[in-house]
Amino acid sequence: MEKFISFDEIKKSLEKKETDCRSIVQYYLTNIQTKAHLNAFVEVYEQSALSQADLIDQKLEEGKAGKLAGMVIGIKDVLCYEGHESNASSKILENFESQFTTTAIQRLIDEDAIILGRLNCDEFGMGSSNENSAHGKVLNAADESRVPGGSSGGSAVAVQANLCTASLGTDTGGSVRQPAAFTGVIGMKPTYSRISRWGLIAYASSFDTIGIFSKTVKDNALLLEIMAGHDENDSTSSRKPVFPYSQLLHFDKKAKVAFLKETLESPALQPEIKANTLAILEKLKSEGHEVKEVEFPLLDYLLPTYYILTTAEASSNLSRFDGVKYGYRTPNAHNLESMYKLTRSEGFGDEVKRRIMLGTFVLSASYHDAYFTKAQKVRRLIKEYTENLLNDFDYIIIPTTPSTAFKFGEHSGDPVAMYLEDLFTVQASVSGVPAISIPNGKDAQGMPIGLQVICNSFKEAELFAFSNYLSELTS
């Protein structure tokens, strides 16, 4: 079977009866087996996926198939899928079987998407390299000695290596956009609340967002239009109208584009990424768009604010994993207190424990106002400054990451260096606005470079249209 790049190609092939859903699933299953060493999938739902495919083939024959008939999707291992394991790539949730299905996944299934399996990630979504997983590291298909990014590394590689048509990840501080940049695919983080979080195993509840990996902007837009919208199970989900994003991709206006001076002057920025970013800005100018350098004086406060708030929320959210109700329980306990302590010590990985302890510290009585309360105030300033910029400009363009994919172990002994990998992605997360990473060439080692585009809240239609236009400029 030929390699499918887009869902449009799959649909055309199905319409011409050149293939069927079972053959498409079988094709991806063969690819997964051939590339098993990449470790993208931690569990493949072979039988249920083939059964789904047969049912959808029957629907296609009857003319009753949904919008996503033939779309094969992998899901990050923090998203619940009824009757299947979900363990957030953590020992503490080993053998935990979901009792219900994430709203976003159910909406895809209702349109006849085929769920192929669950994908490896950093434990509880905490990491920038996919080295913090109980299932082992994921390899970058562009260079297997390098990380795929994180925390949604398995989701990114599954699309990069053609193991599924598209995949779902989650983005708390860049966990969709950064791995998308490292693997040369498209990664979208919608506005916070645009997609229901029901069924997402929480890391930091006021930041967590379900995001999408694909090879084309149109596929990404189609999945968002189906998953987005209010959900009665999630009181934080937005009631704002959802648009047919995949049908609104034509871009024919002159845009006002800002780029942040501090990001391009950052000493951490790889020269090739700077050059490629400047090149696309020059192309936009030559096409008649207004491109202006602006200052973002709060750049140095982004990471501290993000890590104070997210670790505090993680400390609270992860307190439920204690060995009492479900998941791992230590066999070495001799009383109740030791059961709690040993279960959490043995069940959580080092990075998760580091963030729980940091979050517990910033929430403690002596330091709550000095750290947590102050970080909340700074978050408001960052959000207001970002939104004011986006009221003056249509889009902000910055690099997705300061460097291309680094080698395994390069930052493992230095948590601060690892956290700096999120330097350019956390602004959109702290502000709650949508952002997308699209491929923007490669460096001298052949590693993908990402370009990040940010726009104002709930303007995903404009973001997709402009990103589609940019994809043509960067190709």
C-alpha cells in the first residue's frame, strides 16, 4: 500500500475503492511492528482496531460513515479509553484500566475514527525529552540517537514515522509543540478550554490542553473541529461556537505580524533556527505583510512562573495516587504510613518526585505568598501583555524551540537545562492562547526546525489559515 500523507489521500483511495479501512489499519500495524524499536506505542489495540475497521467498511458500503472514516489515530498515555489501560507512563498506575472514555476521544470515535493504541510519553506529562517514562525512552526517527521531545514524544514519533494518520497529545507548557518541532510534524495547542479535559489524567489543571499532531494543517483543523466544544462533564470547557476549521483554510489578506526581539536575541537560540526564522519573516515582508519587531520584557519570568504554578498544581493533583484505591501498592509496607510513603517513593519516577516536592514547597504555609501567590500575579501580567500584543497584531511568530533535538542524556543531569527547552513554548500556555508549530526546514545535521505561530484566544480558524499559508512558504 502507498504511504498516505494526509487524510484527504485516504478518503480518495476509499472512494475509488483502491483500499478499505481494514487494509489501512493493517498497513499501520505492519509499520508499527517494523519500527517497534522506536518505542512510540506502549500498547497496540490490534484486534479492536481491526474490528472497528470492519464496521466502518460496512458503513462506507451503506453510505452511513462518519467524517473520519479511515482516519487512524494514536492516543497519548494520559487519555482514558474505556476498557483499556491508561497509566500515564508511570509505575504508580500500572495495570489501571479506564472506566470511561475521554470526551475528545469519544467525539472522534463517533465520527468513525479508528483508535489504534496508546502512545509513550514522559511520566504524567512531565518532561521535555520522553526520557522520563516507565516504558522507556522514545527514539526520534530522524536520528535515533536524539530525543523526540516531550512530553508527547510517542505521539509525535507515531506521526513522524507513519505509524498512524494523526495522534493526540497533551500540552501543558509545550508538550505538543516542542516534540512537533523536534520531529518535523505539525503540533497544535488550542485555546485553553477549547477541548474538554474530561478523561485527561491531570498534571496542572489550569494549563493542561489536549493537542493534535498531524502531517497537514487540514487534518489538524478537522480533528479540532470535531473534538472542540462544551462538555457538561468539564465545567471549564468553553461554550463559544466551534467553526468548520478545515473548510476555512484559504488565506488571502495582509497580516500584521509581530516577532519577539528577546527570543531571536536569546543566547540559547541555535544560529540555524534564528536564520530560518528570519528567512520566513523576510518572505512575509516580501509578500506585503506588515512584520514588526516588538519587545516582550517578561520573557525571563515565563519559566519561573510556569514551573511554580504547574508544580503546585501537580503536587495537589498527584496526591490521589497513594496505593489505596488503584494502581501500584508497595509489597514492602509494614503499616499504613509506610504504605503511603513507600508506594509513592517506588511508584513515581525521579522527575515527578522532583516536581511534587517543589510544588509542595511553594504551597507550604511559610512560602505560599512569596512564591505561589506572586506567580499568579505575574501570570496575569504575562497574559495581559500577550493579549495586548495580539490586539495590535494578528499573529506572533517565534521559534518553537531554542535548539533542534538534542542527544539522549545530554540534559539528564541538569534539570534547569531541560526546563530551558520550554523557553519559547510556555508563553502561550501561561496566557491560555492557541499556538501551533509547523516545520521550518532543517539544520546542518538534518534535524527538523519548528516555527511557532501564536494568536488570540479562540481564533483557531485564523491560526490554521495562516499556518496553512506559511506551510506553503516554508516548503
